[in-house]
Amino acid sequence: MAEFKFNVLTHSPERLNVISTKLGPDVNTKYSDKDKRKAVKMGALANHVLCAGGDEIEGFIDSVDTATQDGFSFGGVARGNRGFRVEAQVGANQGATAMKVGDFVVADVQLAVGTKGLPQVKTGAPATHKYRVMTVNGTGVAGDVVVLELL
């Protein structure tokens, strides 16, 4: 029998909470569909910005509109409810200790704006937005794909 692994659930309304928001740190940074799925946090200008290494993950870019708001890119950010699952990638700054099932994660440095890819994560100790590793596809080193669940 094949080994059972948790997977990303089909997004259902009770698990997904998408808000419309300004995207990016300033009006000069333009997001595109290539930036979907990246980890974000709330910015100081009622906007959402890519997480820096060590930040707690507050959401993931769900959509990017062609229109702008106050000069900013505009789109949707998925902020999950308990049980929300998402695929992510072990980031380059994970270090020597492999990520494993049950680890809690924070954001690692995200891929540059305009570069397509999964959200980058590393093990950490989030206080508020707690994402736990449910599945590791590989050995838990940089570049491996993991499934996260919001607790």
C-alpha cells in the first residue's frame, strides 16, 4: 500500500479568508501573477508586503489585479482559518537541521518580486500565526516542498 501523506485541501469558504488589499512596500514596487502564493505580512500603510526572514506569516498572495489602489498594486491575500493548508518550500536559511513533521515555521526570505515560486519558510517559534509542518516531501532541506497547516 502506498504511504499516506497529508495534502493541500481544496479551498473551501470555511477555511479560506481572502481580503482585498494594497500590495507592496511602495507605489514603485509592482506585483504580478508571478508573486501569487508568496508569504506576506501587514505593512504600515494598510498594505501587505512580502515577509522578511523570521517574520510570522500573516497570509499568502491569492490574486493580483491589473488595477491599482492609491498607486499600489492591488489584489487578494488569503488569511486562512484554523485547518487551512498551504504548500511551501524550505528556504535557503533553514540551516543544518532538517525540517520535520510537527515543526513550526516562520517566513524565510521570499523570492524577489516578479519571480514565480512557493512561499519560503524555515523552522521557528511563531507566537501568533502558527503554521505547523504536516508533510515533508524530501528530507527537509532547502528546496524541499512541505505542506503547512494553520493551527
